[in-house]
Amino acid sequence: EGIIAVAVHTEGLNGFPQGCKQTEDLTNGHPKGTTILNGLTPGNAIKENSNLNGSPYLKTVPISALKQNGLLQSLAAGGHHTKTEEVSSEVERAQEEWDALESIQPVLAEDLTPSPLISFNEALQHFQTTDLGDLLKNIQPTIRRTGLAAITHFLFGPPRLHKDLVEERDLVFAIAQCSLDNGQSVHMRVLQTIYRKLTGTRADCPRYGPHWENVGFQGTDPSTDLRGTGFLGLMHALYFVMDPEILPLARDIYKLSQHPVQNFPFSVMSINMTRIALNALREEVLSKECNRRQQVVAVLNDFYVATFLHLYQLWKSQQNTISDSGHVLKEVELVAKKNPKQILKRLEGYLKERRAGTGHRSSPDTLSHSNPSPGDSGSRAGSQGGKDLNFTGVCELPPEMEGEARLI
């Protein structure tokens, strides 16, 4: 233990009498000549006839002895050595923390390696090789018809889907039951690809945040808007932005969605187009085209794009705003279901004109205003009028509602 010097006046300290009695008390009762201090033998217990700052006696005792005599607190309060040791240890700890901070280098956003873009076929292959058995048990790929409705549909309705296409059709409805999973890298890459292709940014964006409103989601988490179509809503948007032939159309629609007056939430509207396409597939109005092309996914993708094109043309020509979305969606769904072949041909003609360099251009009267940047107008586009845009889940609809139009 450390040794501390105590100066003792002959007049007495803390009420002790002078002389050897005081020394005996400080040494737990041992007389001046005793060399035992709590079991320790100091070199010089007492220096007599010495003078330090006017004190005739100077005694060295261990700190443990001071503890037992109740003097440690008073000495520590006025002493300098203990405080110096405490300050020194604090300074050392602070220096170590500062050195650790200096070794941390900030990582700039542009230095982060973005995730690779994902194609539609790669994302589709992920679902084709994933066990979706539990989801397949809950799908309803066709409308249940009974009685006269079943007979009428059998005699005059569209043809039934070929048996060899049933598995592909069921896969589509299983994907529509699949939710967005943060633990799946493919899911996250799909989400990032859609955002980066629409906004033109190169870096990945955070999983949550208000930036998702820039591409037309309703809040900070895109998964909350997928309750009606599941992951199929993102798959269709991915197809829209990753197909080089229809990407210009996707960007035209996205540009219109950012218009100061005619704005609408792009992603929510895209999900509604997926909902219409799923309804058409369930009602078997696409079975004839699927049988002709021996495909389901490709036909559904084209039907989704064709329906979105029809809405885009109506929205521009009628100069619609978000308040008109209800009746516009109803009209688009009725036309698409009534004559899907015509809707698909309209898309084919549009793309042919575009390839020839005479494609549809935005009319000056509808797009004459300067478009704000995505970051400035995304929130307004997603919540115009102060209302959230909601829709019913497709797979949860009862059969009697299938023929009715569901609005946003």
C-alpha cells in the first residue's frame, strides 16, 4: 500500500492529546517504539524533532491504517496525490477513446458498391426454384361458378386453359401470395432495380424511408402497398423497367406521374394494373391468348403493360387528376376485360410506331408545365388530397365481386 505522510502538531489533532498518545492512536494503539503497523513494519515510524511546515512530528502510515481510523476521506479531500492519479487515469482513457475515433474512416455513399441490377427472368427463376407449396394451397386461380352461371360459361364463355399451362398459371397466383422478404437478396435487388431504373440513380437506397414516395409508394415501406397483389406487383414493375423496348413507355408514364397537376402515385397505379391483370386471368378472359401463345407469364406481362398504356393515354387525353382515378380505373378495367385482344393489339401498334420513330409524344397542352424533380414532388404525388389510396386484395375477393371494378 502507498505510504502517506501526516504532520501532527503537539497541541493535538482532532481532539487527541499531544505526544506519544496521539502516535499510539494513529498506529492502532501501538506505542511510538513499536514497528508494527497493521502487520507491516515501516522503515521509520516516527521522526522526532523534525519540522515540516511548522509541524514538530512527521509520521508515515499506510493507507489501510487511515481507513481504519476514519481519516481517509478528510485527507483525500485535501490531498493532491489521489486526485492526480484519478485525473491521469481519466486522461488516459479519454486519449485511448480519441485514438480509436481517429482510426475510424467515414464511408461515403458514392463509395459503396451498389447491388447488381436483376432481370425479370432471373427473378422469375428464383420463384420457379423456390418451394411455394404452402402458398399454392391458398390460391384461387379461377372463379367458382355454379348452376346456370357455370353452364353459360361452359357454353358461351372463353375456352379453358390448356392443362400444360395450369402449373405456370398457378405459379403466377402463388407469387401474388408471396410477401416482400427482407431476408431474400433477390427481393431486395428487385426493389432496388425498380427504384434505380425509374429515378436514374446509381447507388442503392435505404430499405425504409420517405424516398419511396418519389416512385409512387404511399409511405416509407413499399411492402404495405403490396397487400393486393403480393410480390407480383413488383415483378410487373420490374418487367416494365427492365425490358429495353418498353422502358421508354415506363419512363413516360413515370414522368406524367410527376406532373404538377396530373400527378398520381406511379407504383400504386402500377399495382392496380397488376390487380386488373390478375382479375382477367382468374376470369379466364386471357385463356384464349395464353393457349394461342402457349404462355401465361408472357401474356400476363403484355396485358399489364397494355392496360397501363391505356390508362396513360386516357389520363393524358382527358387531362385527369388524382381525383379522377376512381372512374378512370373503372373504365380501364372494363375495357381491358371486355376485349383483351384489342388492348394487346393497341400495345403492339404503339411499340411499332415507336420503333419507326413516330411514336406517341406528350401533347404540349397536357405537359406544358415544368416537371419537378422526383425528390420535390414525390410526397405530393403519393398523397394528393390528403387521402391514402387503398384497394382490396385480389386473392381475398369473394366470387360475387369479381365482375365489379375495384377502385384505388
